[in-house]
Amino acid sequence: MNKIDWTKREFEAYVLLYAAHCNHFESKEEEAYILARVDDATFHKIHTEVVIDSEEEGLNKIQKYISENKFSQSEKENLIRDIKNVFFADGSVDVIEKKVFNLLKKIID
């Protein structure tokens, strides 16, 4: 896998969209939360990438980006909080979302 050439904003969009898409259903509330965090152009560009990538490719990209870029502890905590907010945006968290949250938390921490 080549170096991932995302901005931090694109990376954030990818992680949040990956989280929203993990159960193959993005609620309007999850989408609205993500759009409040990133601009429309970034959302649509990255959304296509998330949909095309397999779950494994997505996790690998997230892990690779984290390892290649410096994140402060506060940036990591904010990202984890935003992921949690995506999952709770529609008022419920299913089993798949819980598992993906734990995986993403482990990768980001």
C-alpha cells in the first residue's frame, strides 16, 4: 500500500464515514453529524472511497495513516469522541458499531 495522501480533514472524514458505514447503513443523523465536521466536497470525495474499500482495506488505511502521521493525545481523544458521536447520532448503537468502535479506539490509541 502506497503512502496515503490525505489531509487531516480528509482522514477525519474517512474515519467518521467508515464508522457510519460499518453496518452498511448510514442514518441521516450520522450523515448530518459528519457534514457538521467536514465540508461537502471532502465528504463526497471520501464517501466514495469508503464505499469502494472493503472493511479490511479501510482499517488498514486508518492504521497506516495513524502510524505515518503525528497525532497529539488530544487529537486522538477528539477523534475517538467524534467516532462515538457518529455511533450515537441516530440514538442507538448496534453490536457491529460497538465492535468497530473498539477496533478503531485500539488503532487510534
